[in-house]
Amino acid sequence: MHEFLITPWSGALDRLPHDSANSVVLENKLAKLEGLEDMLPSATTTMRLVLRPGEYVVFSNQLPHDYRSGMAHRFTVEP
């Protein structure tokens, strides 16, 4: 199982608030977090979001180490 989570984030990708003991992102520390949870690796879905221009990060936080193992990507929404 994985997640597809999106949040505004202008900092470095590796600087998301992180609980190192459990190796997960602290979701409650992120403003305007949206996304889908409990997705099978081969699943497809459609998600519609209205994102304002700015910097964002999309990541999985379903399993320990997802985020730190590279299941994260920064992107920019331009006006």
C-alpha cells in the first residue's frame, strides 16, 4: 500500500518535518495536506485538486521509510 499526498512546500525536499524514530513524515505539521491513502501499487485513480501557484511536494508516507527512500517529488505550479 502507498499514499499520494500533496502539500505546499518551498523548503528542501529532505526537510519535511520527520519523525526519525518511526521514519515517517509528521503529517500534522503540514498545512493544507491533501491526497489519497491506501493505494495498491498497481492501482490507478483520478484526483482533482485546485492548486495555487507555488512550490509543492508529493510523497508517500504509508510505510516507514517511504519518504526517505525516495517516494517524494517536488513540483511547481505556475500561474
